[in-house]
Amino acid sequence: MVDDALSRVRRARKIYRDLAAFYPYAHCELDFATPLQLLVATILSAQTTDVGVNKVTPDLFARYPDAAALAGADREQLEALIKPTGFFRAKADSLIKLGDALVENFGGEVPRRMAQLVTLPGVGRKTANVVLGNAFGVPGITVDTHFGRLVRRWHWTQEEDPVKVEAAVGALIPKRDWTMLSHVVIFHGRRICHAKRPACGACPIARLCPSYGIGETDPAKARTLLTFELAPGAAPPAASAPSAASAPSVLAAPSAPAAPSELAVAAPVPSAGPGIAGSPASPVATAADPETV
Ligand code: SF4
């Protein structure tokens, strides 16, 4: 599939629209109620799953409810609380320094601008975009491992550097859609377009994807690879191989509702609830693969 610039924009926007329709409930899967909580949870999510982070944050947020409390945290107690998330010494160090910096430079509040956020310890553009998009409603593109892998598979860009990926994708998709784009792409990467065995035969955007066929194309086998439940009452679409006769822009919506038993669900773990923006709780199981948001 060779695209000129305009075709690439059209195909990218079509993929986004189809994924947004397929995952209308996509949202940040970290549990939080304040910008600080989201910032802390996002730092903790490096090299582990959102599910794992959500298990430790209730106690963490209760013990350290604000930046000043984090700044004054007893290191051993903090490390013990976050140990299950891995790299707990480095993360504890980041959180204490984060609390310090927020108190010293921002009156204890999480700043609302990218340029300010990235001055904070442990905060890069990826973390800043998560906070901007989900706590402050400022559109942001979150380039994590899933996002980078998928947009390269879709030939939106071949860049490996996350900052360059962010810029390339930002040129394809309208800014107002950046936060939701991040959610649906990451949802798709966690649930269908896996790093090792993408479930191409159960993929709702198979006909738009230039990498169709790098994974399992047999629909029945592909369904066994899914690590999610689609949505209440929905079934995986009957993906079919792209052909010369099927225009890339034609994609069937998810098919008729099916019994939940048709869905291959791996270790479902219900989401604990909505985030600050009031996004719906996920009805889905969450991924087992580590992610680096
Ligand atoms: S067709 Fe395959 S490679 Fe393309 S997005 Fe779907 S699962 Fe991923």
C-alpha cells in the first residue's frame, strides 16, 4: 500500500474514526481523581501495567495526598508502598523530587503547560501529554510502546524517536482528536495488534492496514489471541483479507452482538472507575503486557 501525502492523511483519519467507533469507551486506564494523582500514577506506570499501578495507588494517595506530603515522604515507607510496580527505588526518588519541585516551583500544584511539566523530575513529554490530555483537557499525543509500534505498522511514520513520532502523527490527525487518538491506539495495541502476534483476522481495520498479514489471519485463530472484551454485547468484526476488490475505505462496523462466550478474554480485571474527566469505567479486561505510559 503506497500512499501519497493526501492519501496517508485520509487513511490515517479513517483508521482513527474506525477505532474511535470500535472503542468508544477508550480512556486512560490509570485510576486518578486529581492531576497530581495522575502524574504520580503515570510515573509509576513505567515498565509495568496500569492494572498493577491501580492496585497500589489507593494506599499511596491516602498516605500522600498532596505534593508537600510526597516531598516529606519517608523513603522506606514510600518504597514499600510502590514496590509491586518495579524499579521502586528510582520511582520513589522521582516521586520525592517531584513533590519537592512542585512545592518549590509551582505552589504545590501541577502546572498546566508542557514547558513547565517537563521541568519536573521523572516527567518527559509522554507523561506530560498524559496529564495534559486527561487531567486538563489539553490535546496531547501519548507515544508509548504500543502507539509507536502501531503507527509504524500503519505507515503513518517510520520514525523511532517518540518526539518525531508525535510530530509526524500530529500532522496527520486534527489536534482536537489527539487525546482520544492516543487512547484508541493504545487500546488497540493492548487488545488486538499485539507486539508478537497481532490478531489480524479479528482486526476491525484490517482493510485499511498495510501490515495486514504480519499476524494471524485466520478469524477463528485470531479471536483466540484477543486479550480483551470488546464492549458490552459487542463481538469482534469478521475481518477479511484486503483484496483488490475491497477499497481500503470500506470497513464493516463491528458485527451483530454475540454472546460474551464468543470473546476470548484473558484474565479480565475490571477497571476501578472513571478518571478525572469522567470517562466511563472500562468494561474490559486489561492487557497483561507491560507498557511504558
Ligand atoms: S491488520 Fe494486523 S497489523 Fe494491521 S492493525 Fe490489525 S492487527 Fe495490527
